[in-house]
Amino acid sequence: MPRRRLRADAVSFSTCITAGHKAGRWDLAAGLLADMRGRRVAPNIITFNASVTALTAGQQWESAVSLLGDMQEVRLQPDLCPYRASVDALFHAGRRVEAARLYRRALQPGIAAYRPAGARCGRRRQGSPCSCSRVAGVRHRSPLRAC
């Protein structure tokens, strides 16, 4: 049987980054994203979402927030998942000012608002404003149920 050399693409990298995240290896996810760029494989929205999620799970919020900026540099509009993961990570790291700033940015046109999963809310009813929205001075009642 002849040997074939398979070429890595954005889908295969995204799959491996997601596997690294699920295995608790944020460092593997970050390394794969760097390797992807080194091989001149263009990351897509799924690659970035998986990377941001892996980094925030590993409490690497600075790198995760930086990736949000990288997404926009390559003309990809972040969706809710990387914003949610980053705001949650910042909030739990005690970086409430940065969390509020990022939350407000997520409210800009084209990106819907959400309720951070782990935020402690004064009112527990579904649809009530969460801590990040209060810190940001925003009263938005459209929580995201799932990312």
C-alpha cells in the first residue's frame, strides 16, 4: 500500500486543539495554534474559538483576550463563544474592570449579549442581569443558554 503524506488544514488543527482542551492541555492548544501559523495554515473561526476556550480553561486569560484581537486582525469577527469564555475568565480572575470592558465590546452590533456562566448574580432568575452586566453598567436581559 503506498504511503500518503496528508496535509494539515484548519479542520485538523481545530480538532487537535479541541482535543487538547478536553484533555486539560491548554499548552498543547496554544502550541498547535503557533504551529499552524508557522505552517502557513490560515486559522478559521472554529480554530480561534477552540484556542480561546482552551486558554481560558487553563486560566490563561491574557493570551485568550489577545487572541480576540488577533481574530479581528485576520478579519474574523469573534462570535459569542470566545467573548463568553474570556469574560468569564477575567471575572473569575478578579479582573472585573477588564471583564466589564470586554462585556461592553461584546454588546456592540453584530455580537449578542450573554450571561457569563459562572457569574454570581444578585438575582438568580433566568434573564436577570448578571454581575458583569452590573459592573459594565449594562442592563441586558438576553442571556445565552449555550455556546
